[in-house]
Amino acid sequence: MDGWIYNPGFSGILASISASGPDVRCVVRCKLLAVFQKGDNAVKFPISVTLNGRRYQREVEPRQLLVHLIRDMGGVTGTKIGCDTSQCGACTVLLDGVAIKSCTALSVQADGASITTIEGLASDDKLHPLQEAFWNKHGLQCGYCTPGMILAAHELLRTNPQPSDEQIRHGLEGNMCRCTGYQNIVRAVREAAATMRRKG
Ligand code: FES
Ligand code: FES
């Protein structure tokens, strides 16, 4: 899917960091490349991230994947690890408002950024329209894929507030569900889109 960070393995991560534009902070990139060139993964970097509105400071190894940081840091485990190879979408989170697969990003890449997980989507004890719609339309069964599915749908509606069913399916093609057959997920996203347009 366009704009997503794929997991091409360790050397590929290096290549993607090297090729990254302003999204990846230059300081982090230079530090990482220096460490990788020395072959020293034991060095830790101080990072500061905001997770669901709360700021955390941690020291992390340059090889640590963002999904592990998220699940270990704030006691929020809604973000799931499915394939660990950037195929299933269960680990999808918002990084500065943009959906990424957190099994394919490094923790150091999130330094200074704001992360939103499924737990951070609701506000004032009120479910987000996407959460409501998945509930209303039975867009989940076991729920393992659901956090990632909802955040991927969030990305779709951010860029296309009135998607067709075909566009919904295309927007969610990076997320796999083993239970629902996808029909109710598409209905849920359609309903959420309508609600969000009504609310402006
Ligand atoms: S766990 Fe990240 S895409 Fe499957
Ligand atoms: S609801 Fe079970 S994997 Fe999607």
C-alpha cells in the first residue's frame, strides 16, 4: 500500500532509513548508520515519544521494533503482533496521525513523535465513530485484527472521506482478517464514513 513502511529485513530497513526523506529525522538516521557500520547493536539511544497523549522517555536499542516499545511502554496491548513481517496489519498504529505498521518501524524512528493506538482513539470515554460502526455492523469476531483494521480505516477516511466499497477494500488490503469474511468490515467503514461526514 502506498506510503506504508514495508519490512524488507534488516538490510532493507537500513536502506529505507538511508532513502527516507524528512519523515525520518536526520540525526537519528546518522546515528543509526554509524552504529550499524560499527556492528554495535548494544548501544542504546534516549528517545522521547508521546503515546496516546502521555509522554514517555526511554533508552532503546537501535534494533528494537516500534511495536515492542508500544506494547511494553504504557501497558497498552491493543496493538497486536501477527505476522511480524509487515503482511497482516495487526500492528497498525498512527504515527503523527499517519498509519504505519509498527512491526516494520524502529523505535528510534518514533523519537519526538506522537503515537496513537486503538486505546487512544476514543475520547472522553466516547468511542470513535469507527469503533462504534465496527460494533454496530459486527465488523469483528475474535477481534485480533480489529485494532489494526480500525486504524487502517482511519487512514483511509483521513485521505478519502467518502470511499466507495471498492476503495474501502483497496484501502484495507494491507490488513488481514481470518474470521469475518470482510463484508461487515466494509459495511462498518462505510457507516463510519457517513457518520464522520455528518459530524464534520
Ligand atoms: S505484525 Fe505487523 S504487519 Fe503483521
Ligand atoms: S475478527 Fe478475527 S481476525 Fe479479524
